[in-house]
Amino acid sequence: MSAPSTEGGVLTTASNLLFAGGRDGQFVALDARDGKLLWDTSLGPSVSAGPMTYMVNGKQYLSIQCGSALFTFPLK
């Protein structure tokens, strides 16, 4: 069994979350300490950009570009 291929960057947070996307359109959140899958979703086309986080009014968000779309998710 081989690991999925990635084209985009990887983002880690101070709270030990790791975010990454793959050529198959999957976007995942992993526990950076042990690699346990915490969340995943299919964004469609290949994820070829690096994820980023930002804050608005004290709320943190994660954004990732995939194909011609920009997906944004709130973080708890």
C-alpha cells in the first residue's frame, strides 16, 4: 500500500492540528502528535495549494484553494 500523493503544502497549528490535501481532492485534519485522522472531506479536484488560517473578530478560520474555488472552514 502506498501513501497518497500530495501537491499542496501542509499546515500545523499550535494546538497540534495538521491540515493537508491530496491529488485526489481529499482534505484532512490529523492530530500532529500521532497522525490520527480527525476530519476529512472531498473538495473535488486536486488540492494543489497550501492551507492558511486567519482570525476575524476572535474566531479562527482555515481556507484552502482547490481548483477554481476557495473553501473556508471555521475552527473551534
